[in-house]
Amino acid sequence: MPDAILRLALPSPLRRLFDYRAPAGVPRSALQPGMRLRVPFGRRELIGILIEVCERSDVPEDKLKPALELLDNQPPLPPALFRLCLWTAQYYQHSLGDTLSWALPVLLRQGEPAEARQERFWLLSDGARADDPRLARAPRQREALKVIAQHPHGVAHQLLGQLQLNKDSLDLLRAKGLVHIEVRRHAPRERHASWLAQPELPLNAEQQVAERAVRAGFGRFGAFLLAGVTGSGKTEVYLQLIRATLEAGKQALVLIPEINLGPQTLARFERRFNARIALLHSAVNDRERLDAWLAARDGEADIIIGTRSALFTPMQRPGLIIIDEEHDASYKQQEGLRYHARDLALVRARQEDVPILLGSATPSLESLHNANSGRYGLLRLEHRAGGAQPPRFLRLDIKSLPLDSGISGPMQQAIRKTLEAGQQVLVFLNRRGFAPTLLCHDCGWLSECPRCDARMTVHQRSNELRCHHCGHVERRPSQCPKCQKLDLRPVGAGTERAEERLAILFPQVPVLRVDRDSTARKEAMNSLFNTIQRGEPCILVGTQMLAKGHHFPRVTLVAILDADGGLFSADFRASERMAQLIVQVAGRAGRAEEPGRVIVQSHLADHPLLVQLTEQGYFAFAEQALGERRNAGLPPFCHLALLRAEAHKPGQAEGFLDEACGEAELLLNELQLDGIELLGPVPAPMERRAGRYRAQLLLQSSARAPLHRLLHSWLAALEQMPSGRAVRWSLDVDPIDLF
């Protein structure tokens, strides 16, 4: 019988499988699709995933290498998740090996056993005694033996240091047969008799309707959009649905958009449930992540909470998937496998036949369109929980008003009155750093990044200029590099500048800055939030990190310093993002007894979009925006794919894309595909970034199927193009960012 040929997916960008012979001594019956094998690949060794076992290969027999080692007794990915990875690779036109690699925790990609953590215990061997003659001249070994003898159940290996036990002494005792090691599987925590650790809050009529609708769909696939105004109690609906899921003996997966929401969400769930909760995001170390992943796979974790990558966490008994803040752009992966976790979660829910709930105060236009067309059940929460009133919007026209670090006089008065009333203020400015750029007052020089078509931001605390696009950092010059004059002025305002000025204007209250710079240290976010939750008057200054899901009951004034950014952007999604951001930030105001106010500073206070959003609300804006998208033939009424290319030399990326465009036109004729337009190639809106010149080609199609048919053949052709080897290129299916 000929040797079995193993067809493996390897973690490589190549969209193909690789053939190997079975490892020596491994029978064919031991091999199943999904198992990991260590294989030689050039001068390296890689961990590959078995896709199929077949009889023949196109590779000559003398060139076929044997795999080095089979790493699993059972495939680490359950069949449902393995199918999801196959679907993902096909839909996003990505390498299958790379897709499977994204789905596995780092330690499994490195070849660690896919088994729950096992602990080693040192125990006294039968008949071992401290007066053993072999220890007469070994006082350290004798002492170590006495300590081990005092622990009849054994001493855990990680506790040796605490008991002043030397491993070398124990190894010598083990060689003499006086002690031995026992390996024990890490025992899961016993489940509590009751799932609830604290009583549930009563649901209002709207919440009850939403909760019952989803519960009625338990045990089968159904997609629901929970569109609830900020503070309407969406989380309470989630919690009660999760309790019902746990009572049915099933597991729940909850996706959140940001790592910073993780500890807050985890704390709320731990207060409510006597359940085993696994937390998965990029700030969890590799060992903890693997333990949480295995606990979910083996049914030992009841609730799994995580950011977008947690979507690939296996569940032994899946019962419910919840996507919180479903509109958030951070659910879209922007490099490597460019998947959208929300969209893939819907595919997973359908494959595993479980309900999925998407929640947001500002649903994406795609989700609203799906709800309007009947694909999702639409559940509305139009009133704030507990009788809290929605915040009142005021548009503040700052044309011709003097600005003090971006803050107008009327805004300063409003902040002062709020603080005097013993309440808190949130100042929102979606711009990190001290100032967006540095200007020479004499010659007009601007601090531009040497590697990007962008200006460098002034960071006052560190006395640096930083590029927020490529990460380039340099010392802030003391004189103009062009004319050597000393009059260098920061232009515009960032969170650092607003924080510094507010601290001078209101010295009697703490000013807390919440942005990526101030929360980079571990626990920094928690300590900031603990200060806020004390409820004493303070000012929060921050970026969009403050807009997401946080509950600040004492904030009664939200000051939006610059609302004009999204009104004149080249990106068709800019107005949607701006509307979502304003409404989400506004939602932090007046969530308890005191009514909230939102003051929006703008040079365009009468702009129709701002007027509609502040007077009629997000859903009126969304309805109009959907009408405009329909007329323009833009998503969700069409489907996009974006081919990006970048190169070190100008014109090189466009040259490759020109050739790619010609190939696509040939394929459109050959495959007789209609309704697909090729737009470009054009330079990217920021053409030079991190020293590379970038260009893009957009494909727009009225239907999804023909677009994917074209992409499948097109990518195979692109991989063979000689010009493609001189550039770095990538395909983004369903892009949400055209930059």
C-alpha cells in the first residue's frame, strides 16, 4: 500500500497547501483533519494543520519530505470551528494556513500540547526516611526530605521557592528513589448551586419584549439587533439572557470592542454570576490565554468574554453569542487576515445553530439595513433605564469666538457651573498629544513626518514630536530647522493641551486625561476609573476611548470641542462615524438622577447633519444616510473589495495595480460577469506612509456572488505576476476603511 500523502496548511501567505509524507511510525488511522504536525520548511520548522490525507501528490516522490512529528491525539479545533476557518479563508480570499493560525492561541501555534495545564507535585516515596545512610553527608537533601515529608499530599512545583526547597537537592533525592513526581491535571472550579451571585434588576416593558424575543429563539439560529439609546439597559438584557443560557446548560460568548472595557465588563459579570468566566484579549499573557481557550473548549468556562479574536474560541456547548457595540470599527482586523468579527460571528451562529444578539445605541448602517429588510429581528429600547432623561443637545457656534486651547468662553462658563454644582464634566477631543503640529511663526515651517505625508504631533510631557501614523519619534526642536529662528508655536489643541489649560482654569478639581498615552501602563485605566467612580467633582479629558460603554453616573455635562472633522471627509463612512461618536460620547451624560447636557462646539453649527443629529436623533440621521447610500449605490447596497499595494519607489505600486486592473478586465469578459466596476488605480489618500508609497484599486459590485467569483480567479493570476513580487500587496474584502 503506497505511503499516505498528508496535505497540510502552513502559516504562510501562500494560498496553497503543502504535501508531506506521514511521520515515521505514525499509522494512517491516527491521522485526522485538523491535527497539528511539525514539518521541515526550507531551513525552518513550522507547525502545520492537516487538511486531508490522500493517495497521490504532484510533487515528485523523491522531493516529498516526511513530517517530523504528530503533535495531537485529537484535533485541537472542534469540527464547527474548523469549518468556520475554511469558510473564512474562502470568503476573505486569504491563505488557509494563515487563517487557521489566527484561530489558534500563540502557544498552540508554537507546538505546545493542546491540553489543560498540568501541575507537578513532589511526594515522599514509600519507605523513604530522613535517617537514610545515603544522606549522612548531605544536610541539604536531608532538610528537603523532611519538608516534603510534612506535606503528605505533595508540594506543588511552583511553591518550591516559598518553602526554600532547592530543585537540585530534590533531583538528587529523586535519583535515589526517596521522592517522586506526580503530574495532576489542573482541576476546574466546582460549579455553584445557583448561577446568580446577586439579584437581577427588574426589566422595564421594552427590555422584557427584547429579552423574550431572543429567549424564544433559543436552540436555533436567529439574528437580533438590539438598538437601544445610551443608558437604556442593554447590558441588563444581556445578563438575563446569559443567565437563561447557563440554566439551559449552555455557554455564552460575549464580544466587546476594546481591551479597556474588559476589566469593567468582567467585574460586572463576576458580581452577577457564580460562573466560570474566561477573559481573552491581547493583554492576557499567552499561558493564561491558552488556559482560557482550553477551558472554553472543554466546557469548563461558562461565559467567554473577549475582543475580536475571541470569536475563534471553541465552545463545547454553544448557546448564545452577543456582540456589544456592534457598530465599532475595531471589530474589523486591519492587517493579515482582514476579517470582520461581527460578520463572522453571524456565520458562526448560523453554523452552530445558536441565536446571536448585536447591540448598539448607534447601529451600523449595514445592521440597520439588515433589520429593515427582515434579516435581523429589530428590538428597540427607546427610553433610558430607571427613568433617567436623555441628555439635551446645544450647538455652540464658535465662528469669530476666541478659543483658549480649543475651549471657548461660553464652554468654560458651562464647565464652571457644572463643577460648582458638585458634578463631573467630560471634555471630548478626538486628538491625542498637546497640539496637532508645530509651526515656525517666522517662515511657516511645519513639523512634517520624514516618512509619511502627515504632520507630527507635539507631545509636551515627553518633549517629543510623534507621528501617529508610523510611530516615528524625534526630539522637539528648540529652533526652526529651516530658518533657525526661535518662535516655534504649537498649532491646534490635543488632549494634553486641553488637560494642561483646564488644570490652570479649574485648579480646585482634578483633571483626568483618558487616551492611549495616559492608559498605556497596566492598571492605569482602573485607577482613573476608580477616581471617577468616587463621584467627586472632576474633569475627564479624553479621546474616543471615553465613548465606549462606560458608566459615569455623576457626569452631567459633555463638552465636545471639535465636531467638524467628519463633515468634509473623502471617506463616505466619515459622517456615519462622526454621528456615532457624538451620540456615544453624549450618552455618558445624565445617566443617573441629574439631567445631562451636551454642548457641541462647531464652526458649522448650522450644518444639516449636525442639526438633524442633535434635534431628531441618530435614527433620523441613519434613515437619511441609508437613502443617500442607496441613491449613490454604496454599501450596504453594493459590495466592495479593495486591492492595496505599497512600494519603496514612487509609481511602483500604481504600475502593479495597472497590470492587476488589466487582468481583472480580461477576467470580467472571460467569466461574463456583469455589475462589477473597477475604480482606479489611484494613490491612497495618504500616499506615503512609513516610507512606502501606497496606491489602491477599488472593486464595486451590485451583487456578492459575481464579485467573489472574480476575486477567486483574479488572486490566482496576481500571485503569478512578476510585478507583484516587487511590491507588498493585500486584498481587503468588505473594507471599512478606504485609506
